[in-house]
Amino acid sequence: MSGGVDSAVAAARAVEAGHDVVGVHLALSRMPGTLRTGSRGCCTIEDSNDAWRACDKLGIPFYVWDFSERFKADVVDDFVAEYAAGRTPNPCMRCNERIKFAALLEKALALGFDAVCTGHYAKIIRDPAGNPELHRAADWAKDQSYVLGVLTHEQLEHCLFPLADTPSKAEVRAEAERRGLSVAKKPDSHDICFISDGDTRGWLADKIELTPGDVVDETGQKVGEHGGANAFTVGQRRGLRLGRPAADGKPRFVLEVRPKDNTVVVGPERLLAVDEIRGIRLSWAGVPLPEAAAGEEFACTAQVRAHGDALPARARVVGDASAHDAELLVTLDAPLRGVAPGQTVVLYRGSRVLGQATIDVARSLARPGV
């Protein structure tokens, strides 16, 4: 129970379906703000109170479980370490992977519960053999299957997503209003929950030692200086403050971050496009495709952002598909702009989520020297 409208309605539907439901709010910070900043942030004291009121209205028990230490170690510290290494992480993926569907689910099962039910917009469908498959929600505009791509076969066996077939968020809000839930009009949270003001660079400045260095163009020519390479991300345009404009007068974008020599590489927008992605930390959302398990190339679509498009691609596993050190090689049918190491590539076939990997290398034939 995050304190938002989606989880409140999901809980209401679970109760209505006849399940024995207990509401749990996760305390993810030892020093949460007392109030949200607009729609930024989540898991505040205000959110906890909203979750409690929803549970009281539904007549179900309410608990707050303190996962703040594990959240700091598995999500916040990981976020800092990834930026320190010059990568761009997705903390929501890590939270789902290590907190909501790992730590929370482990504790729930140990206490005798059967499943974790959430307000995510995603769907579980059983294949002919009874295995769970993760699919997109009915409302593709609100679909959250991308951030759930880290879930494993075992975790999917113990997940419930009551909002799966809901045609729109407006209907969820209307239902909350009918049920008398006070969160019916509460704004959705967005951005990184532990950086409530949205200033990622400012937040990182207190966590990472930022050392001034050079900004170079795609030819290696120095065009400016930066205050710390780790604070930049591939595709970034703002905040470069370049001393030498491009010859054509057009804006330049971050093409690469090189933390080893503290250099930021910039260039024209066209050089942001990549053709090939190599991923690590591979996992499968259910049973892998037979082709994937056999190391054969298979057709799919690839998505690298939560609200991005899934683009036609071909993929194959390098190594044993079930091994921890297996890699995923994805070749895009058409170039994709601004893919950064540290992001997550999620593979689909139709509406089904096949699996995911953390992007280690993204490259383009158009810029072999970058």
C-alpha cells in the first residue's frame, strides 16, 4: 500500500474477490519528509497515513514494515555506485527486483501469505502448461510491465495485479471515488522517490567526489570543461556549458561518459543513435523461449525506457541462458537514440515480457571511435 490510488483500488478488488488481505506500507527511509512536494516522491509520512486510511475504509489490517536499511543498500547505494561508474541506473527496476518482489515477498511467504498484490498495471497469463507469463496491461498508456521485467518465474507465481484489465487510469480514480477512498484525486508520484526535489545532480554532488575535467567532441578535440563526469548521462543536452560552439551551430549532446579518464564526449544528435546493445545481469520473466535457451537468435521487440517504444529487434544469449554471467546481445532493426550503459533493456514478443538485462555497452557503426 504505497498510499496512492492504484494500490488502494487493487486492495479493494482483492478484498472483493474474497482474498484474506493485509495492507502493508513500506518504510524506505529513516528520515522521510512529512509532506510530498507536489507529485514528487513517495513513501512519506503523508503516504503512510493515506495507506492507513484506505485500509481502515476497506476494513483490513494495516502494517508498516521497515525496509529502510535494505532499500539504502540495494537501491540507493547501488544508484550512487552506478553513477560513480559512469552509468545511468533505473532505481525503480532495482526496487522492484530487490525490495517489493524480493524482500517483501520473501517476508510475506515466510509469514504464511500466498502472494503479494500491487497496483501495477500489468497482467499475468498462464501458458498451456500452467507457467506464468508477464504481459502488458490493457491500458498500454499506463502499462508498467517494463519496470516489472526483472521478475522471475518464481516471483510471478506469487504476484497478483488486479488492475491488469482496467481500460484507463480515469476508471481507477472513478472507482476509488465510488468506494469512498480519500486518495481518489491524489496525484501520481513521479521521478526518483528518494530525490524528492528532482535535482539528481545536486543530490549526487553530496555522494560522489566530482572532479573537474575535459569535455571533448567526437574527434577528441577539447570543447569545454565539466565539474565532474559522473554527473552526466548519455543523451543529455542541458548543462554542458561548452566554450566552443559546434561548427554548424547546432546543439551537442553527451555521447559517452568516460569515468576512468574523467572525460565527457559530446557530439551532434545524429551520433546518439545505436544499433547494438550488449546486456549483463540477464533474467527471464517466466520460462525462456526455446530459442533463447538454445542460444539461437530470436525475433522480439526491445524497450529501453519505461515510457519508450518497443522497437523490432533480434536477440541471442551469449553463454548459458540460465547462468549468472550470461550476456544478451540485441541488434535493433533501426537505430535507437540515446541509449546509456546502466539502463535496462526489456524484451517483448507481442504483449509478453520475455526478460531483461542491464545495458553494459551500446554502440553504433556510425561512430566507431566513440
